[in-house]
Amino acid sequence: MNSSRFEKKRGCVRPPHFDILWLPRAAIRSVEGDPSDCILVVGVSRPKIALTVFVVMLLSMFFTFHVIYDSALSTLHNTHHQLDKQSPSLLLLSRKLYPTAVKRLPQAIIMGVRKCGTRALLEMLHLHPKVQKAAGEVHFFDRDENYNKGLEWYRMQMPHSYFGQMTIEKSPSYFVTPEVPERIRAMNASIKLLLIVREPVTRAISDYTQLRANAATSSPTTLPTASPKSFEQLVLHPNGSVNEGYRPLAISAYHHYLHRWLEVFPREQILIVNGDMLIEDPVPQLQKIEQFLGLEPKIGNHNFYFNETKGFFCWRNETSNRCLRETKGRKHPRVAPHVVSKLRGYFVEHNQKFYELIGEDLGWPED
Ligand SMILES: *[C@@H]1O[C@H](CO)[C@@H](O)[C@H](O)[C@H]1NC(C)=O
Ligand SMILES: *[C@@H]1O[C@H](CO)[C@@H](O)[C@H](O)[C@H]1NC(C)=O
Ligand SMILES: *[C@@H]1O[C@H](CO)[C@@H](O)[C@H](O)[C@H]1NC(C)=O
Ligand SMILES: *[C@@H]1O[C@H](CO)[C@@H](O)[C@H](O)[C@H]1NC(C)=O
């Protein structure tokens, strides 16, 4: 910065209080030239000014980088699911660089059966740190008004999850709705499906109990004198034969519905969960499910305790305890033993067909 000798020699002008120097070209050319041929050099000689300039430069670099980073991030997020199919490596990169939680389509679905413990199953699976669950029943594939909103709507109903976590949703009516298997296959042909079943007569009684409870709460204004029909009146005709058309019985003939799923999905993609065993002794069932879903074994006996008052298992993780909700554990009406055994007899044939489809004998009682 000491250039006074050039000023004097070449007659270049230096404004007194600025750090701007006029240098002769010669200073860089190292050849004698026209003395009026001066060039402008901007320099900083004072430490305070130098520091200020340095800080301003750093700040502007920081903000520029920030703007670029933010816009890149938002672009990646916007194109996130579109990228899913086209460019998995770019997606992976974006997930590694920015490990944010985003909403993802489910990789596993609990497809049914109603009253077999679908809620309990989902809650128990949620004990696993790699599992995220949809909050309610989404009913995307079984209700046309939802299905017509498209996959993007469906994805928005899902919880946030991190890369490597699994999103699971349950809607028990998927199992009995004819359009559903094909629609799920169209979304993801390699999705994993969980079907939880219970002994068919127990399930039918539970279904009846819920329908009656719903009817009682949803229509308190309808004639209170008309006493609801008993289970027996609904499942048996006056002549004593089984009323096959009664929906809680029809749904318990699982093979009718599973048949449709197996026309669309290979058997290995559907895990049959024994709901009666899940309630009695959850851990071995959950360990099977972890394996099926490709999850590390994490759920164990430490997650469960038996509540004597309720007669149900409750489960816990580091932060909270949960039991089956009161309404889920509601008491079943007493059903006369002869009705139960009549129904069990009726289901023998249906159960046999179901066992054949799944390749496993669940040993349900025959009388
Ligand atoms: C489809 O489901 C399988 C099994 O869960 C999963 O591994 C895969 O990532 C899913 N594909 C898409 C596109 O979500
Ligand atoms: C019993 O009654 C139902 C309906 O009333 C009828 O469909 C069925 O055929 C009858 N069964 C016998 C064995 O009579
Ligand atoms: C067991 O269930 C009863 C009845 O719902 C409840 O009051 C009690 O707090 C529960 N006990 C434990 C240890 O969870
Ligand atoms: C524990 O379970 C509750 C309720 O299911 C859930 O909200 C919470 O995130 C879970 N905590 C951990 C650490 O998994």
C-alpha cells in the first residue's frame, strides 16, 4: 500500500482520505510508458475498514448460500414423491443431506378384519421405533369419494416419518370391499399386508355387540320401546337354521374375501395374524410381524404388563402406557351355548376353506 513514490514519480493523483490509489501502468507492466497512463487500485490500509469489509463479505456469502440452500431444499421437497419412481439415487441423496420427516405412502396396511383387534395391533406395532401409524382409519381404497381424491390426498393423511421408518395404516373395511385389492396393487404391488383374524363366532358376537352399541348411541330418538333383537334372533331363523345373510356372520366366513386378495397378491405378501393369540400373549405374535415387515426385533416382554382389573394386556414404551380402549374391551352379551355350538358347526366348512387358502390350520373349535 505504500505507493507514495509512484505518486510523486508519475504524478498520479491520490485523493487525501481514501484508500484509492492511482498507479502508473508501469507499476504492473514494468515498462516505461506515458506518465499520464495511470490505473486505479482500490485497497484498504486501515485495520478497522479491513475488518468491516471482511465481515460484510462473510455475511453476504452466508446469506447467498442460505438462499440457495433453502430454494434447493424446497425444490427437493416439492418434487419429492414425483422423484420416487424416476430417480431413487437423487432422492436418497436428498434424504441423507436433509433428514426431515415427510409424509409417505404406507409400506404396510392392516386390511382387516373388523372386530379382530386391528386397532390393538396397530398400537402395539407403534411400540417399534421404526413404525409410524396413521391416526385414524383413512378409508382411502374402499370409499370412492376418497379414492377419487387421488394418491396425493392419501399421502397427506399419513403421519410424518423419517427415512427408514415404516408407515402403516389400518382400515378394516378394506378386507370386505371388492375393489380394494386391485386398487392397493395399483399403488404398490409389493406392499405388505396384515390380516388379523379371530375365531369366527367370537368375532360375530363382537361385531353384533358393536353394532348394537352404535345403534343405541347414534339414534336415541327412535322408539325406545322397540327392544333390540338379541344375537340369537339375528343369527338363527325361526325354523332354527343359520341366517347366513346376517352380515356379522357373513364377514366371519373369511375365505370368501381372502380369495379375492389372493387373486391379486401372492400369499407371501399377506401375513395372517391370530388375533386371539395376540390378545392372550402379544409378544410372540409381534415378533413374527416384525420379521415379516423386515423390522429389527425391538418389541419384547418389557413393553407389556397384564392389568388384572381389565383382564387385558396393556403396553408401554419409554413415554406412555396404553391399554385397549374401554369400548374395545366391552363385555360381550351371554350367548346360549347351544347357539354358539350351532354356529361353530356352521363355520367348520368355511374355516376349512380358509385354512386351505392360508396353508395353516388355526384349530378353531368345531362345537
Ligand atoms: C412398496 O412396498 C414395499 C414393501 O413395504 C416397500 O419396500 C417399497 O418401498 C414400497 N414402494 C413404494 C414406491 O412406496
Ligand atoms: C328356514 O327359514 C329361512 C327363512 O325363513 C329359509 O330361507 C330356510 O330355507 C328355512 N330352512 C329350513 C331348513 O326350512
Ligand atoms: C388397570 O385397569 C383399571 C381399570 O381400567 C385402571 O383403573 C387401573 O389404573 C389399571 N392399572 C394399571 C396398572 O394400569
Ligand atoms: C410411545 O407411544 C405413544 C402412544 O402410542 C407415542 O405417541 C409416542 O411417540 C411413543 N414414544 C416412543 C418413544 O416411541
